[in-house]
Amino acid sequence: MKKALITGVTGQDGSYLAELLLDKGYEVHGLIRRASTFNTGRVEHLYADPHEEGVRFFLHYGDLTDGSRLVTLLQKIQPDEVYHLAAQSHVRVSFDEPEFTGDTTGTGTTRILEAIRMIGLNCRFYQASSSEMFGATPPPQNELTPFWPRSPYGAAKVYGYWMARNYREAYGMFAVNGILFNHESPRRGETFVTRKITRAVARIKAGLDEDLYLGNLDAVRDWGYAKEYVEAMWLMLQADEPTDFVVATGTAYTVKEFVQIAFDHAGLDWEKHVKFDERYLRPSEVDALIGDASKAAEVLGWKPKTMPPDLAKIMVDADYDLAMAEVRARA
């Protein structure tokens, strides 16, 4: 039975990846941060009492700022595959907390790579890289496109990308970078723009809210379905040789277009509900991110199935179910 360690297991991608690996027969270990409140909602359905027989999903306390703990856990678990997804991943927040973002998103990658090297662990390593690394470089962007990050988050991800490549080239480690373009789902955090939109649409339709406040509506993004993107992560670590891959749909939609699709699906007029708030503008904007995933299609056989319009509808429907559950609970 293969063992996998997932950092960021409680996040959107981590929860979908844990499901995928468990379905494939893996023993899955997840890294979570200690908090006084429960933060495991996305993986609650996967968890079972470790005292029970046949359990294959385990959670461990740890943090990317604590290198010694990473060494201890890796030594104890001895995973065959490590999926490093954890980060301070909110781009707008990274402007407010640049030092923390650099320490977790950037240096945290070095800590886990060095822990693997120090104990001589023979494993395959996946680094969650980001389209935000391309920043101001004109689209379409592929594996050879120069990086030009426009946020502390993007800059930290560039550092993590090069550290993964450095450990691959210096120590022969099977380390790959998955350069994922924006990927969303009903499990997306509520402060990320797509989920913020679909949640607001659902709550307005349910009569719980009236308005949605947004910043830049003209930004162009390539949005895919997170549940499909974690399959690409797994495929990268099954390849014969370690290399880096862009994962994207190759489509381009503005935030405004995503808003229109979501509101139209709910039978609402977006212009009656969407209001501008400059607090949601970034100090430096990324105008357009559109990925070219032809390498992933050719080498891994991976292609996206869900395009942005269908993704928006999936998310609105899921959020409407949540909104109506709240309505019923209030009755």
C-alpha cells in the first residue's frame, strides 16, 4: 500500500486529493495546523477513529514554519509521495502580510524539501506552483514562459518553484512543479472571488442578502475545476521522469463574465446587485492569465472536462443548497 503525505489537506485541493488517493488504495496522511477551533470541515467525511481497523486516513499536527516537526513527521510516516499544497494562498492578503506569506509559501517549501533530503527519504515530491508566478507576462503562458510576479504571493511561489527545481537538479530528487491556473469548486474558500460571487448569488436568490461588493471586474482568468486538477497532480508523480507542467483550461473569462454567468443561472440581473469597492483592488494587478496545458495533455494524457460556465453553475447550485438550508434553519 502506497503512503502519501498531503500538506494543506484541509484546503480545497487537499480534500479532493485525499479523496482521490484513498479511492486509489493509498494510506493518506494530512498535515494540519493546531487551532482552538475545528478547521477540518472539508475532510470530516474522510476521517475515522484511528483506533478502528482498516483506517487509511490520518491527520497530524504540524506547521510549515517548524522544520524540526517536518523532519519528525516525514521520518515517522515514510511516505512514498509528498504533495506540498499548504501555503498562505490568498493573493490580496499577501499584500497585507508579505513577510508571513514569504515564510510559509516560500521558505516553507525549502523546509520540507530539506527535511526530505536530511533523512534520506526516497519519495516523490509535488510542489503546488501557481499561475500567479507569471503575473504581468502576456498570455498564453506555458512551462517556458518567463515569470513576472505581481504580488508577494506570486513572488513566494516563484521561490518555491526554483527550490523544487534546485533540489531536483542538485540532489536527484523526484520533484515536480504543478503550475496550476485558477481552479475552483464548491469547496473554495469564501473570500476567493469565484466563491464570493457564487455564494452571494445564492444568498441573494434565497433572500438572505441584497448586494455583492467586488473590485476589478476586468481581470481575465483561466478557471478550471479543482476536482479535475488534483488528478493532474497525481499523474505528475506517476510519470517516468520528474518535470514541470502547466494545468489549465486554455479559456479566458473576465471576472465580469463570471459574474454574469452566475447571476444569469440564478435568474437574476447582476447590475442590480453588484457594487464596486476599492478595498478589493490589488496594489499591482495581474491583467490576464491564460494557460497552455498542451504538455500535460501530451505527456500525462490529462485534459480538462469542466469549462468556466459549467463550473460557475455547479458552484451556484451548491451554494444555493447551503443558503436554503440556512433559510430552513431560521424558520
